[in-house]
Amino acid sequence: MENKNGSIGTVAKKSILSLSSFITTFIIIAVDVLLGYITYQLASMGYIPLTVVFIIIILLISAAFLIPKLSHLRWIAVGLSAWLLFSIFPILFTIYNAFTNYGDGHLISQTQAIEQISNQTYLPETGKAYEWVAYRSDDNDYLLWVKDNEGKTFIARPVESEGDERIFDVETGKNGIGELDDDGAPVTIEGYTRLNRILAATDQNLTKIKFGDPEKTIQVRSPSEAAELLPLYEYNPDDNTFTNQQTGKIYYDREGTWTARDGTQLIPGFTSVIGFDNFVEFATSPGLRGPLVTIVTWNFIFASMSLLLTFSLGLLISVIYGDPHFKGKKLLRSFLIIPYTIPSLITILIWRGMLNPDLGIVNRMLESVLGISPDWFNVPILARIAILTVNTWLGYPYWMLVTSGALQSIPSDIYEAAEVDGATGFQRFWRITLPLLLVSVGPLMIASFIFNFNNFNLIYVFINGGPPIPTATTTAGYTDIIISYVYNLAFASGRGVQYGYASAISVVLFVLIAAMSLIQFRFTNMWEEVGENV
């Protein structure tokens, strides 16, 4: 009896495992089909890099769940896929874009650009223009009634129509045509709805359809006119050129833009690899020979002073309120942490209003007490002081929290031994507290320095990099840091959005910041000291 029950339990267990395996396989296949469809759509639109990423994700998920030897990867397959898609791919895509002309006028693939240019049409000298009325069926089939300058009317079907004649006369009672209006257009056509001007203008398909004879097609070109239009450009895939059918001018591919010998260009262009052109343009930019030295110097001063001021103030507060005999310290700490709970954007705007030279409360108070009214936004040194003041206010609560926790981890017996040896309060702080504190918060200080080195929001929102540098040939200000200056070069230079150029500058910044971080870690031995003190 026991053997029988055991065999039944074994069979049931196997059945449950088989069912579970079947359900898992079904779900993975469904996910693969969905991801495969997305991959196909991306490939058809020419997004090859993202297509490759989705293929890797499909292979990773399928292998982890369907191959028994790789079952240990099941728990991290989804996380790895998200990491690959949202972290690794943007980095690699930015690096790739740095070597392309990706930007305004070059946002689409070559296939899409060829299609858009090939769809451009013109009205030849022998072509006729017509008045028109459109009709649409429930199946999105269209008819187009037209009337030429001589008063001749007919109805045309789309060129792609099969079986029926593409052009037929307007006769009441034939082809489902009902009564005619004063212009001779059918009021009704059986199976079709007559489109008024509003419906016709909002129909996105109507202007794309070619009606009538394939050798002399008619297209809607405006709300009041249809015409016998012909393709303006003919594409030659053998040498990747376009030829203007009106003028005979030939356009050659020049780094993603079809350009004629006289310099005229076709729009749009397409994304194309251009090598190191973006880096060369950045290195030879007139802006680099002007305000860049000033901007880079200020960038390092801003990041260093911001770190020094926020850390010092936060540490000072932690030391003061770390005294166990200090009354009301919990309440005061709660008040001091308030700036950290308010969104930085709102805080920056509040400070901007407070420092307004005319209406700000700071200037009104200084004028009433000291008789001065500083122009914080137009005097370079005052603008920089204002920026550092606002950033100190934004950053000190963070260091107050960090240093408060770090101070509590320092053993009290060290202080007791130092006090027995006759060390003063300052000596205990300088010889014991600060060195031990820097060991634990050193990596956070490097992260804070890097954050402030790229603190675009504060510079842009508070003063937009101003006041402007009068001798600069590009848009640059005395409080601009590298990242805000790059923004001006790439997106606010009056030549449109240049993602490839911005990506190239981002790569340069990445290398610069990575080098600074490695130097700081190398010469401070922070990782080694942390390891030794664990």
C-alpha cells in the first residue's frame, strides 16, 4: 500500500513538473515572439544597433530558460536584459553617434530618406490641374472626382486598384453614382461617403494616393487642387544618386546628404558614419580658442569649491550637533535637512528671486543695512559667488547626513586615549576625526566632485551661464561650465540640433572625467585604505 501511494506521488510530481515546464516554455516562446516582432519592426525602420540589442536579449532569455545547463542564469536574465537595454546600449550608442552626422536633417535611415525624396512631385508643363472631391468607403477605398479647366469631369480610382477600370465617366445611375451637385460632382456614390473639406484635409492617406492612369497619375496637392504630378527625383541605386527630372541636375551622396556640384542639397539627409569629423570640428572650433580656457578653469574651481563648502558646512553642523549635551539637536537637525527635501529646481528659482537686484529680499536687506545693492547677475565675480552660495545651500544637508553617520562609527576610546595624551580639541579633530572620516567618505567626495563638475541644472536654471563673455565668438558666459558650454555649441548655436556633435563632446568629457577620477583614486589610495580598515 505504501509503495502504491509512493508511486502515485512520484507520478503526480512528474506531472506537475511537466506542466510547469510546459507553461514556462509557452511563456518564453510568447515573449520571444513579441520581442521578435519588435526586432523586425526596428530592422524594417533601419534601427540596426537597437535591432542587434534585441536579438541579444532574445538569445539571452531563450538560452537561460530553455537550456538546462544555463538554468542558473534564469534569475538574472531579465536584469541583464534590462541592464543591456537601458545602460550599456545608451553608452555604446552615444559612442557610435559621435562618429556620425546624426542630428537635424540626418535623423532617419538611408532607406527612409530615399523614400521621402522619391515621393516629392512636380507639375510638368503638359500636366493638368483639377478641382476635386474625394469619396471614401468603409474599407478605406478611395475615389476621386476631378474637373479640369475646360469643364470635363471624370472619376478616378487608385492606381493600385485591380479588376475595375481606373477612370470612368460621371453618369447618374452608373457605377453607383447618384445625383450630381451644381459642379457636376456626385452627391452620393453607392458604398462611399463623400468627404467634405474638413474630413479631406484631415485624411492623412489622401495626399499619398496616386489615382488614374499609371502613366499619368493624379494626386491631391492642396485642399482645392489635384494635378497630374510626376516624381521630381529619380533614384539610381547603382551609384546612389538622385536626378532632378525637371532640370537634369544630379545629386551625389556626400556624408549623408545628396548634394549637387553647385552645392544645392536635397532634404532630408540620412544618418551616415563620418569618422572623426565631429572630434576635429570640436578641436578646431573658434570657441575653443576663445572662452574655453576661462570656462574650464571656472569648471574646476566651481566643482572644487562646491565640494569644499558643502562638505565643510555639513561636517561643521555634524560636529556641533554631535555633542550629546547639546539640547534640541534633533529638532534643529530636522530644520537643517529641509533644503534636501525640496526639489532643487524650486530651490534654485527661489534663490534666483531672492537675489534679484531690483526686487530680491537679499538686496533690499543689504541696501537698508549697508547701503549696497550687488548686481548678482551681471557682474562676473558676483555671479560666481551667487552660484556657489546656492550650491552650498543645496548640498550641505547631504554631507550633514553622511558625516553624521561616519562620525558615529569612529571608536570613542581613540578620543579618550588622545585626551589622556594631552591632545587639544583641534588636534583631536585634525589628527583623528578628519583622517578617519576621509577614509570612509572619500569615494563619496569623488562622486560629489564629478556631480558638481557636470551640474548643468544649476548653471542653466539659475543664470543660464551668464553674464556673457564679451570677447567670445560663441555663446559663452562667465558661469558656464563645460557641459553647459557644450549644450550651447551643440543645441543653441543656431544650426539645429546636432546629436552626433554633442555625442563626440560627451565622449571627450567622459574621457576627461574618467582620467581625473583615476588620478584621484591613484594618488589618494582610497580603495586600498578602505580595504585595510575593513
